[in-house]
Amino acid sequence: MSKKRVLITGGAGFLGSHLCDRFLKEGYRVIAMDNLLTGSLNNIEHLFKEKDFEFYHNDVSKFVHVPGELDYILHFASPASPIEYLKMPIQTLKVGSLGTHNLLGLAKAKNARILIASTSEVYGDPLVHPQTEDYWGNVNPIGPRGVYDEAKRFQEAITMAYHTFHGLETRIVRIFNTYGPRMRLDDGRVLPAFIGQALRGENLTAFGDGSQTRSFCYVDDLVEGIYRLLLSDYAYPVNIGNPDEITIKEFGEEIIRLTDTKSKIIYKPLPEDDPKQRKPDITKAQEILGWNPTFSRSEGLKPTLEYFKKVVQG
Ligand code: NAD
Ligand code: UDP
């Protein structure tokens, strides 16, 4: 039997590159497609020697052409950190809308199954806690985060439309804050920001009073959940994340302990529309996919810290 072929957009990014690793390990032929807007070839350079790996340098918001057969598409291209989508609002809106439309069209033409990367941000600043998939969210469409949140909400809507109207095989994963090696030190997300500051002996910048919460999932657990969802027959959104919730202040204290630094936590203004609490309800993933996170934060932070130490030392 010939090997299945999968296209991963955003394949040179943090999550995309880990997905490339996983699908190659599972015996697929993998195409990573990326315009290197926020990603880097460093994340996939170890794969260029693999005969089953190809890289296409392409902006998926403009057009997508892939010769030959495709069995699966995973659409992960998009700026993903708040400071990046604030810097690139139009590209963010385009990749979630036009880019998704292009990839749905490609999936239809190739008769491929497509999984799209949605986010806990579709819940906005949630009024339901923990967040279940049937919660519709509390999003400010014209606030600074609107460019990302609404692009992802549109992405879900058009994906469901292709499913119901064209009968396309679609999957939607709502990803909650995920971390691990290959995150960028300067992407502004709290984990690389705190670790970078701690390793350089600088003070950790908590926004607001640090009482807002997040729930951090290690990348290998996320990839396992995505792999299971893709191969399942479930077309509705599924939360994947680790429900172990922590305040940003406590998280800063944890990083200070782990890095054994003299740094302190200092407080900066809270960005507009910053969600106050976030924790996934993962009942669906447990019941439908038999999935549970397996890495505790201390287990996941070990390889992550090792990675960032190397990056900081250059
Ligand atoms: P990332 O920035 O590391 O990766 C995104 C990749 O997409 C980059 O390599 C970038 O160059 C590429 N890209 C952006 N626009 C493109 C375009 N128009 N054409 C082709 N490539 C393009 O971010 P990430 O953390 O790996 O996130 C990947 C996906 O997962 C995103 O869709 C993001 O919204 C989603 N997500 C991530 C998280 C998380 O915690 N990391 C949480 C929720 C959702
Ligand atoms: N945050 C912080 N200090 C930083 C960066 C972020 O306190 O240097 C806070 C941010 O305000 C938010 C949380 O940490 O409440 C998570 O932010 P991140 O940018 O990682 O992602 P988000 O979950 O908000 O999309």
C-alpha cells in the first residue's frame, strides 16, 4: 500500500514542525507549506534529509497549488501570539479567511480530509468556566484581539459550511495555550517571555495584577490529541488542552523557582480584552478520542527550559 500524503500549512512554525515530525514518524509523506512570516526553517532543517519530506515556500492566503494526491490537510498557518497578530492584523484576518477558503477548496479538489487549527480564543473573555465546546463565546469583534478571534470564528464557520454543503471530511481542534521546544523566545507569549527574562536575570513582567489564569499544555500531548482527532470520525469542534489551571502570578513564581534566579515579578498594564480565565473542559476529547494530557507542567517545562537555555546562550 502506498504511503498516505499530508499537507501541513504553517509547517515551519512551532506546532506545525512538531506535527511534521509526528506524521513522518507514523510513515506518512509530508509537505510543509509556509511563508516564514513567523516560522523558521531552523524548526524543520533536520527533516530536509528525509525522502518523504518536502517544503513549499508559499503564502496560503494568495493561492495553494499542490501537484499529486493528498489524503490529509492540516491548516496551521497563522500568526498565533497576541503581539504578532497585533503587528500583522490584515495577514491574520486573511490567513484565517482567504487562506482557509483556499485550503478547503484544495481539500475538495483532492478529496482530502482537512483539520483546521482553531483556538480557545473563539471563547474570547469567557463567561463560562471551564470552557465547553457548546459555549459560544464572548468576543469583542473590533477590539485588538478581534482580528485573530474573528478570523478563527470565520474559519470554523466556513469549515462547517464545506462539511454540511459539500460533504467534505472536516475536523476542528480548539487549541488551548500550548508550549514546548521551538517556541520563539521573543514571540511575546507569557511562557517564553518569563523564561527568557528569568534566564537573563531580568524581572518577570506580569500584566495586570497577575490574577488572570491560563492552562498550559505540553506540545507532545497536543500533537497526540490532534493525531487522534484527525483519524476520528468526529466533525464538530474538540477542545485540546491541559485543564491544570494556574494564575499568571503563580506561573511566574514557578518559573523563578525552576530557573533559580534572583529575578522578581514586576507588574505592567493589562492589555485590552485580555481574557481573565481560561481552562478547557476536555470531556469530549476524553470520551470521543480517549485522550488525556500525560505531561504535568513540571515534566513539560524540563525539556522546554533546556531548549530555551540553548537559545539564550546562542
Ligand atoms: P507559529 O507562529 O509558530 O506558526 C505559524 C506558522 O504559520 C509560521 O511558521 C508562519 O510563518 C506560518 N504562516 C503564517 N501566515 C502564513 C501564510 N499566509 N501562508 C503560509 N504560512 C503562514 O504559531 P504556532 O503556535 O505554531 O500556531 C500554529 C497554529 O495553531 C495557528 O493557526 C494558531 O492560531 C494555532 N494555535 C496555537 C496555539 C498555541 O498555544 N501555540 C493555541 C491556539 C491555536
Ligand atoms: N502575560 C504577562 N506577561 C507577559 C506576557 C503575557 O503577564 O510578558 C499575560 C497576558 O496578559 C495573558 C497571559 O499572560 O494574561 C497569557 O498571555 P499569552 O500572550 O501567552 O497568550 P494568551 O493566552 O493571552 O493568548
